[in-house]
Amino acid sequence: MSSSTHPKSARTGRTGRPRSAEADAAILEATRASLVELGWSKLTMGDVATRAGVAKTTLYRRWTNKNELVVDAVAVLFDELELPDLGSLAADVEAVVLQFATLLAQPETKTALMGVVAEATCDEALRARIREAIVERQKRLVVEGRERAQARGELPYEDDPAMADLNADLIFDVVAGAVVHRALVSGEPVDPEWARRFTLLLLSGIKALSG
């Protein structure tokens, strides 16, 4: 699912001329290219504008600063993650874990994610934007996978919607945290055997939560 025009990846609430989806896509692509070539610290709004072929004022009408811009640039990549229907919850989870690891291996994703996470440690507004643009949007994969497993009879239906939401948050945190740590912190491979073993551990916990 390509999301270069995802409705939540663009800033909203501003007046003026209509947004151009083509310009947005060019700006976000230029941002990722700048990250790979220059790194987080040297990336500037001016460099991105030049690469994208737009005026710097065009960027500032859409994004207040480079933190917001970089979050949206990497959020588009995460929006391409899909949960395949392979016939079982275990197979679906293994597949999306491997997709996620492949995405994290891309230089632009790795540089952007590490950069914004580091900046977010002292910037609450940036943390909020990461939660909105990446975390909340990607929780759809957990919800989709759980609903599919429930329809297959692999997991029981949950009676308490609030608890179901809390469990979805926890499952997302466990999956994202484990894969990001292994791929970007430990620098170890997320290969099919690791994905299989991780999925076995994860599903044991999910069944306990659902009981």
C-alpha cells in the first residue's frame, strides 16, 4: 500500500492554495535522499527544497521544521507495510516481521528513524508527531491480524474494547521494539529463523493475554 498521498502524512489545518500531491511526494523523496547523503545533522530545509525543485517557502507552508518533515518522510515508507494473508496467524506475523526488517535495512529508513528517535528524547512535540504519523497508523497491522485470527478461530474474541485496545498497544510495542532493537541496535540479522522463533514467543504471550 503506497502512501505517498496518505491523508495523515500531510499537515492539515492551514489555509491557502490546495496542496499538491506531486509536490509533497517530491519533497518527501528529496528528504530521504538528503538523509542518506548528508545525514540528520547536515540536512536542511533549503537542501530539501533545492532537491525537490520547490521554493523553501513551499516547505514551510507544509512543515514547520525539519523534524516534522523527516517524520513524515519516513512515515510514508512505513505505510507500505502490509499484513499478508498466509492462512495462519504465525505465518502472517513472520511475514510482516521480515517486511519490517527489510524496511529498516534501507539507508533512508535507518538514518531517519535513528535521527528522529534521538531528537525526540528532548522534544515532546516530536514524540507526539512520531506517535501520530508512525505508531498509531501502524497499529492497524495488529488490529487487522488479530481480527483475521479471530475469524479463523485462532484467537478468541475480546469482550472488553478498552482492554482490546490496550492489548493491541502492547503487541505493537513488543513487535516494533524487538525488531528495531535487533536490526538497528544489536545489528543482528532478522532472518526467517529468528522471525519464526520470535513469532512462537509472541503468540504464546498473545494467547495468554486473550485468555
